[in-house]
Amino acid sequence: MDEQPDWRELCDLLGVDPEVLDEYGLHPRRMERRGYAVRLTADGATVYIKKLRTDCADLDAVHELTERLVMRGVRVPPMLQNKYGDSYVLCETGDFYVLPQIAGRAVRLDDESEFVEVARALGAWHQNAAAEPGRFANPLRADLPYWWGLARVKLNSYRECALDRQNTTALDELFLAVREDIDRQLVRALAYLPLVNYEGLCRRAAKRGELCHGNVVRQNLISAREGIYILDHSHVFAAPQMLDLASYIQRYAARFDWDRSLCASALAAYQQERPLSEEERLVAAVLLAYPEGMLRVLENYYEQRQDWGEEDFLDAFAKACAEDQARIQFLESEFGDQLPRLDDRDLSSDELAVPASFAPYARPSMGSLSVFGDADADDGEERTPFRRGRRSTNTAFPGSATGVASAAERRQELRNGLWRPSS
């Protein structure tokens, strides 16, 4: 007869307080770590034990939110009650809760229909998620001026790293070729934030308990017979919900080369559950103006966050460059009449004028381009519309962006003036 494992010792190894097993009456047959949870198989059931993140709201808030969502028909796993009728256990080693296993499979986010259905499920989550002001306060999560400003600082540090490297890599060469274009996109994205009064939107979201899920990724999605389930509510924070929507589209639309029809279908599915105001469409457009895909690859490369080979990084960045052009084309197609075009003269000027489409939503004065400055006082000056125009025809990345040529060929192209970063 096989020797039974020491469950308490295994609990220690997996980071689960043995008291949780006692309070839920769990008699394990098998325990294993799955991501940030522990999957436990007991007689007749499989459950997941999770430990509350230290930066999350208290478990009362998480429980109230999930109960509200379940009661309103939103597909989320409920927190199970222990033998005392409590939905969580407070232990010396942390706060734990138990979730049922959802019968289904992992969502396939390279499938067009499932990409659209997740957007619909997110819309239902947003439409019904709410909390008392302050329950999920985490201002840093929503502080885009800080994070996007930090991205510019990092971009410059990557440039210095590439220039200082004794043996420049092929990815260094490609990055240096497109760095100015990435930086211009970052500057534009930062310039848009005050135009939609982003700080005011965050304050309003906090005041009315508007919530973001905070981590709408493949690992937190299950496709069941009845529809898409959204898992893991340990990342929830109070903020404009367009952050969630834009983050989801940014992450997964690239898999479909930002297909305009498909992205439009995802937005339409979302709005069937949660209609968007014109103000929110503007905010979504601004958030989608951020060149996330290229920046993510650069961060993984220069900060060594992924253990990939040199060719893997090069292929990933070349692919991200091509996808970025498709993202820009989608923005122009979906939001071209609303999102203003900023040229270099706009971005270097001390004052930014507000286009008519932004007027109902912008703060009284746009003031300085700086997103950290105080621009609440109206100077009374009449504003004129942004200069609009088509994106430069010189926007295609070099041929090496889709099929990466050698570094020597790329340098020769640059010397011959065959390509320049777009203005």
C-alpha cells in the first residue's frame, strides 16, 4: 500500500496554511501549484485555494463584489463557504479563500469568435461591477502619466544600452532605427491624456465605485458550456473601465494583425453589454494610441525579463513593429474622426489647442504639455482646432521589420535614406 503523503508538510511547501484544510473540511487526494493558486483534489470535488495578494483590497470587499456579480448573472466563480459559514480564512500566514473549479477549457484567444466573446463577457463584468468608494482604491494602478512617463525614461535607457554595447546586436540596430518613432508615439499618447481630462476621469471613477478587473488575460478566462467565465478578482482596482478594455484589445488584437472588422466586432460585442459614451470612446482611443506591443518586447529584452534566445527576441520585436503599423491603421479607421493628429509643431509648442470633438470632455485649460503640471485654471484664450492631416506616407517599417535582414543591410538602407522614422 502506498504511503500517504504528509499533507501538512506539502501545505508548507505550497504556501497554504494547513488550517485552511481543517476549516473547509478538505481531505486531499492530490495537491499541486497552478499559477498563483493551489489546486486540491478531494473526494468528489476539485477546488482552488488562493492567498490574498498583499496589495489587494480586503477579502470582505472581494467577497461582496463576487457575490454581487453572481447575483446579477455574471459568470464568475463564487467564494466557497467553510464549515463556519465564512467565505475566507484569516491565518497567521495570510488570508485564504477557496474557489470551485469551473468545468470548461482555457479560452483560445487566437480564435476570432472567442476574442469577441471575451470582450462581451468583459462588458457584462463592467456593467455589473461596483463597490463603495475606497474599497478597491489603488491610485498607482491608474496613474498613466507616471507609467507612460516612466516608459519614456526606460526607452532612453534602452537607447543608451544599445549605443554603449561593445558588440551591437541585430535587435539593437532595429530598435535604434525605430526608436524616434516609438518616442513620438509616447509623446503623443502623453499629450492626449490631459485633453480627455484623464485625472478628472480617475477621480470620478473612484467617487462612484467604478471598477476594473485589472488582469483580463488568458490565464484568468475559462470557456464553459454556458459562456466565458472571468476568474481571479485579486487585481481589482477603482479606475475608468476603459483601462481594462484597451488593455485587453492591445494585448490580443495583435494576434489578428489588428484586423479592423474583428476589432470593431469586439467593441460592438462589449457595447451590447455596456454601452460606451462618446467620452469613453475618446478615452479608449487615447489608451489604444500607446505603443504597448513594441515596448513590452523591449522591456523583456533590455531588462532580461524573458529567457529567450537572441533570434527569438529579434523575431518578436520585428513582429511587434509590423503589428504597430496595423494598430495605427485601426485607430485611424475606428477613431479617425475623433482622435486628433498631433504633429511635431504641436508637440513642441507650449500650448495645445483643443479640437471641437474634445471640447465637452476636456478640463477648462489644457495649459502646458506636461502631464504632471497643474493646468486647472482657464486662461480665457480662444482655442483653435488641431491641424489634421493624413499620416505621412513614409510610415512603412523597413523590409527587415517583417523579414529581418542582416544588420549590415539595415545600416546600408539607413545610410542610403531608404527609410526614416515617421514624423
